[in-house]
Amino acid sequence: MNAANHESLFAKIAELPEDRIVEIANFVEFIRSQETDRSLVRAAMMASEPALRRVWDNPEDDVYNDL
């Protein structure tokens, strides 16, 4: 999003009643918390991958690679 879009969004928000602005702020916090959660999940997946590679990459399970 470029600066012009930011300004347009901020102008639209500024025109709203205070209670709706609070609602928007709460929604933004919700979205930010989701992004944090996703980042943590990705980091956990990356951290566990080396340990799980031994389980995933073995001759007995090679048949599943072609599914």
C-alpha cells in the first residue's frame, strides 16, 4: 500500500464516529495478533523440521512420496 492509499484510508477512518474508530483499532490488533501467531507457528515448523526429517525421509516411507 502506498502513501496515497494510507492517507485515503486514514481520512476515511477520521470521518467515522469515535466508537467505530475504537472498533477498527480492535480489529487491527486482532489482525496483528494473527500475524504474530502465524510467525510463531512458522518458526516452530522450521525448528522441528531437522528433527522430523529422520522420520519423514526413510526407505519404508518412500512409497508415499509418489502419492
